Amino acid sequence: MSLGECSSFRDKTERFGGHGLYILDEPEAALSPQRQLAALSRIHDLIVDDSQFIIATHSPILMAYPDALIYQCGEDGISRIAYEETEHFRVTRDFLAKSERMLRVLLER
């Protein structure tokens, strides 16, 4: 675990307590996918303990939280969007499903 990952993960797991309101800006920035999953589990524990979260994220992992309300900012303002309709979900899904093809297109000269 990198120093940044260690510090960021510790912040999300040890410093937060129940009955809180937490506003996070891209908490996944210093976290590996595995640590994002662990952070998601900790977020769930805090929600069960009556906490609320507002999270700005590009992480399809964090956006996957059940019953999360997801909003996107676009040319027409702020609108609610389904998880599977987010660009981050679609790009990640498409890359994982067709990585060789996408890499070939991206890296072609």
C-alpha cells in the first residue's frame, strides 16, 4: 500500500464516526480498486450507523453503492442518472469486455 493510499484509506476508516455528514471529493484518487471496495464497505457501515455521504467521484466502484442517488453535471445543468448510464460505468464495462480491441484502436498509429 502506497503512503498516499495508506493515509487516505486510514482517513476513511478510522476518523469517521456514525451520525455524521461527510462530503468527499474524489476519495478514490489515492486508492487501488481493492481499497475502494474496502472504503465502500466502511461507507456502508457508517450509513447503517445513520451517516450520510455526498461524494464527487469518477469511480464506478463507489457509484455502485445500492440505492445511491447519482447526479451528473452536464451542458444542461445537473440531472439524476442511473448507474449503468454513467460514462464511467460504460467506459469501464466496455474496456473490460473488449480491452484488446480498444487498446488496438487507441494505440494504432
